[in-house]
Amino acid sequence: MQTAYLLFKYKNMSPKEFYDKKPGEKKILRAFLFYELAERNRENSS
């Protein structure tokens, strides 16, 4: 649920689009999203 919300908020992807993806695609989307969020946190804390 958290991933679907974050993709909606930051990437304009509807939750339905996320839930319709294959499991491997969801895994990649999660990895990219959380990598980007970690980068944003590093930039904001600098």
C-alpha cells in the first residue's frame, strides 16, 4: 500500500497501474522508488 501511494504522489502513477504490474516489475519499481527517496533525504539533510 505504501509503495502505491508514494508512486501516486511522486510519479503520478495510479494505484491500479501499480497493482496491475507483474511481481518482478513491482519489485523493480519499489527498488527505484526507495533509492530515489533515499537520495532526496540525503540531499535535504546536506
